[in-house]
Amino acid sequence: MDSENHRVRSELGRALLKSGALDSDWLPSFALVQRSAFLPDLMWPFDMATARTVTVDRTKDPELWHRYAEDNVPIVTQWDDGKHQGSEPGEVSTSSISMPSVVFPMLRDLEVRLGDRVLEIGTGTGYNAALLGVRLGLSQVVSVEVDPAIAAAARTALERARLPVTVITADGFEGYAAGAPYDRVIATVGVREVPFAWVEQTSPGGVIVAPWGTHFSNQDAVARLIVSDDGASASGHFTDPAEFMNLRSQRLPFAGHNAYAPAGVQGAETSSTTLPEEVFTGGEFGAPAFAIGLRVPQCTHTVALKREGTRRVWFYGLDDMSWACAFFRNDHPETTVYQSGPRRLWDEVESAYGWWERAGRPGHERFGLTVDAEGQTAWLDEPGASWFV
């Protein structure tokens, strides 16, 4: 078993190096910190081959458990804020360990230097904190976790690995002022608003790395922000697309479909569109949906499974009960659209997509974010070309 585990880890390391996700600066941390040391016996990896979450129990199949533990897959470690029972997947995943091909590029974006003091938001399993501790020294890392049970498990795993970085049980939205100032802040949870507390607790010139997105979708992009010389703001571009569980205080405030359209599309205004279905199913690595989320505030959408050649995409206003539905059908050049409520959500979405095309179909890396005491501003290419979100 040990030789097989070593082989799997070696394969993962070579793949990460070849792809550029892992560089020489973080290779010693990768080599010294075993991902498997931070995972529970019962876990739920996402199987890439079948695109399904599976149940893996170390006590029943240790070989399979180790194979997933050291593979480049995300693994859920908690469902439903800890209320879930049993071995089958729960309703909502509420804690996980990210795939290494996401972990190490974010650490690279942090650009740590020896002597840096780092605040991590979202301890989770403790794996990311351990990587930072090996790189910088255990006393240089403070990690904050809102869930007491998760924080306790992370402390135990870190102690067992002889990497006891400081883990604080608190709401990461507030940062951790008692340990400030920090040279670097990294969030391993998605945010819809970067708290100004993180900026205040970071030294001028320091770096904040956080997955950021809008409520339009689950998709994030990694924001890399540099704190200004006067400490009054932080600003920077996005790097890679990603998807993270949201900070618990910033979860989607959605009342559910039936609160909006209990009778389906009956009574709604109708129109048609030629906008392609792929806009909402991940085309262009999700850049169109990311841009639409920036341009259409207070809106979320869901993409239904395709059934018998048809797919419905629903849009819901979060500041009122407006909704829209696009009914895509195979081999039909035009799509029927239904809208109801004070806002014309589909019109807003279609207009935002047109803006994205006219702007040259920008990817995530052309967008950026500025955060100050007044809030946050998204922009394209330069901070001056901005709009509020």
C-alpha cells in the first residue's frame, strides 16, 4: 500500500509540474505534506470520469480511498453544515478540499516571501495551512475557520502531521485583527464581497488572493489584489476561473423556484432570442456567464438538465420577484423566452452578452476588482472603466 501511495503521489506531482500548476517554489511543500493526512475516513470525491460525487470509506476500501486522496480531484468532507448523516452524499456540500491544480496556482498568486505573515480564511481540512506552514514557518500562518467541528478536526490533523499552525474558530468575514498586520491574505472560500476588514488588516503593498464572483452563478475567478500604499484600498486583476463554496455569511439569498413561478411560465410575456445555449453551459470557460454576472446585478440563474433535446434556463431577481426562462431546443435557431415581474431579466442578460461581445469577448484575466471602505468596483482592463456590483 505504501509503495502504491508513493506512486500515485509521484504521478500527481509530475502532472502538476508539467501543467505549470506546481512550480519549484512550492514543490518542497507538496513533497512534505501528504494530502491524505488531512482527509477523514469517510469522504466524497468528485469522480472526473463519471462527473459524479462518489462515497469512499477508508475502512472498507483503503486502496480506493488513497487513490482518490492523492488524485487531482475535489473532495467533499462535510455536507449540510454537519447535519448530514449516513454515507450517501448530502444535499449541500459545505466543506471540502480543493483539487491540487487549483490549490497551487492560488498559492503561486500569493507570491509569499520568507518572513511573510499570512492570514488564511477558511481552514477546512488544514491542508492549505500546512503547505503555507512548511513554506514560511508555522508561526507565520494564522488560519480562521467558522465551523467549530471543522476547526477542531483541522487542529488534530495539523498536530498529527507535526505542523501545528494557529487555527482560530471565528467568522472569516471579520478577518482576525488580533494577529494583524499580515503581508498576505488568502481565502479558500468564495466571496461575493471582499470584506474591507481584510484590506485593513493587510500591510501596504500586501497581497490578497480570493475566489470572487457574483450571485449569478457558482463560478468564481481568483482575484489577486494589491493593497495601496496608503492602505485605503486594494485592487488587481483576476487570474484563473474557479469554483468554491461561498463564505457562509455570503451564501445565495434565494427563496427557491416556487416562490417565483409556482405556475411555471403561464401568464408571462413571451419573446424570442438567438442567443446560444452554450453561453450558460460553460462555453469560453464560463467567461460569458462571469461577464453577465457583472453586468446584471442581483440576479441568479439555474441551468436545467437537458431532456429529450430541450433545456430550460431560469433567471431570478434577488431584489424583487422578477423571473425569466429561456426554453432551448435542439435544431431550433430561435429560443422562446418568458419574462415576468418589474425587471426584464432576459433583456438585461441579452444586453450584457452583447456588451461582452462588443468588448472583444474578454476572458477572466481582463477583468479586475477594486475594494475600499465604500464597497467594491469591478472593471475591464483598467480601474477607470468600471461599474458598480
